[in-house]
Amino acid sequence: MAQIIDADTHVSESQAMWDYLDPRLHARRPVLTSVPTDTVHGERNAFWLIDGFIYPRPMGRAGQALITPSASVREMARTDIAVESRELTDPAVRLRDMDRLGVDVQIVFPTLFLCYLTEDVELEVALYRAYNRFMGAACMRSNGRLRWAVIPPLRHIEASLEELRWGKEHGACGVFFRGMEGDRSLADPYFFPVYQEASDLDLAICIHTGPGNPGLANHFKIEMSSPFMYNGILPIVAFRDLLAKKIPERFPSLRFGFIEAGAAWVPYMVGTVLGRRPADSPGKGAQDLFHDYRLYVACLPNEDVEYLARYTGEDHLITGSDYSHQDPAAEPHHIAAMRAHEELPDRVLDKILGDNARTFYGLS
């Protein structure tokens, strides 16, 4: 059987991560704080205080329900995944969990850093470097089974290039982007130096859900809209902008992946917004687009994967369990749920569960 690669998992940032913060900014480190459980926040009662704001915000505008910090009553009560695994403070615990789930390799993305944390560029650079140093050290203890996406402090391009180089040397296999970064589209030429460096280093561009545009996020209350309008939809916006501006043509070796937004939107975006048809249509169709532009999309078990493959082609779908974030009742059954797509040959399922992710992330 082909190797199983979980293309989307997460770390819960811990206090141990801030040990890697530049000592000059020690006084500005994220500080763990909590409130009583009899407030409106209930059991989501622990937060990081960063630059005068709390993260996550469990209610109100730009709200986020995150699994970090682990000190909240809600997270401490979890029995599905040990804290040491969620926080990667003991990678061996996580590896045992992977064995239990039948997963050979996990690709790890951030949790707290899904959010836009500070307007201060110096602090952002320091926080991102601390994250990357922690992840590099933790994943190096996994014998290659834990790989990670380096997060670049994108408001400082030179620092971003340095982080990509450091990440490549320490086991990173991708570069984390949100679907918008501040007020910039991912098609903005501002990001071209990062794309070129990623291409030169053979690092994939991983466009993950996350509220990267604080102005947009502040328009929506989580109680009314959930984070969908400023979180889940942004990779789809990035897909449209990158393809409409033909950015992949500028970087002919660079791979682009769209993570944790599902894949059911692909037919609409490709067929209606961009005017491409499935590959069995006359002319150059959707599958050619995914092949030529080196595009990958993370699908979910409850989607019509056979139909989606008509648009993406069987070589461009990957899948991830959202390990440590996902509903614990669903997570252990992710692989079985994908295998339940009996309309797909085992050969295609093997690609979706492992081979395609190996290609996308450039794993040896």
C-alpha cells in the first residue's frame, strides 16, 4: 500500500515556543492569560496577550475559535489528543498517534499564526522566527515523519527570504500563505521575490485558510457568520487572482496548493469564473490548467471526489485530516472515509492519500 501523507495537520503554539523569541523582545513575548469560566467566554477562557490584543477572540468581530493556548478549560478537558502531541513539545507522542491513525507523514501548519497578530513589523519578524525555530527543532526529532510549512513575515521581504532559506535547511517542505496577506492579493508583484525564492528552493506555496486581512475580518461577527467570510473563503479568492493574472506562468517550476478550504468550489471557479471546462470538453480544459499551472487542492471525504477529479485530474487532489483541530469523532476515520469512495479505483485513492502530496510537497 502507498504511504499515507496527511497533507494538513496543526500545532497548538505553546509557551515553549517563546523560548525561541529574540531576547531583545522578551518583554513583548506573548503572555498567557485567563479569565474565570463564568464569563461569556465560558470554557474558552485562556488567551495569548500580544501587542495589547488577545488571541484568539472567541466572540465578536473577527472572532476565532482556536485550540491554542492549551491552558483553557475546554482544551485541558480534551482526551482525544494529548497536549504534548498537539503542542509538539514531545514529538514521540505525536508519532505514536500517527501510528494509531495509520499515517506515515504529517505536514504541520500553525494555529495561532493563522491570525494577523500585530501591526509592528519588528515584532512580527521575531514571532515568526520563533515559530520557525521551534518547528524546525521539533520536526527534526521525527525521523522525517513530521514536515512543516515555514511561515514568512511577509511585510519584511528580506526577512521572509531568510526564513525560507532557514526553513529549507531544517525540514520545511512548503511556505505558508493565507488567501490574502494584509490588504494584498497573492497576485501582487510584491510577493514575487518570495515566489522566486520558493521556486529556487523547491518549496511549495501552501495557501491555507486564515483571517489574513484584518479589515475584512472586522466586518463580521463570529456569532452570525462564523469565520467563513474572512477565513475559509480567502484561498478561493487567491485561486481566482493567481490564475486570472497568470502568476504560475511567471514561475514555471512553482507548485501552488489550496489547503483546508475543501475542493467543491473548484468546478464553479474553473468552469464559471475562469471559463474553463472539464478535460473531456473540446480544447484546453480544466485538467490541463491544473497540470500546466501545477495546482493542488485538498479535498474532504464528504465531497464528490470522482466529480472533482474531472476538473483537477487525478494527480492534483490531496487530502488532510486537520489533525488536532478537527472534530475528534471524525479525525480517526479520515483515511477510511476516503477509502469508502468505491467509485474511485484504489490506484487513484492511493494518489489522493499519499502520492500526490509527496509530489506537491517535494518529499523524497
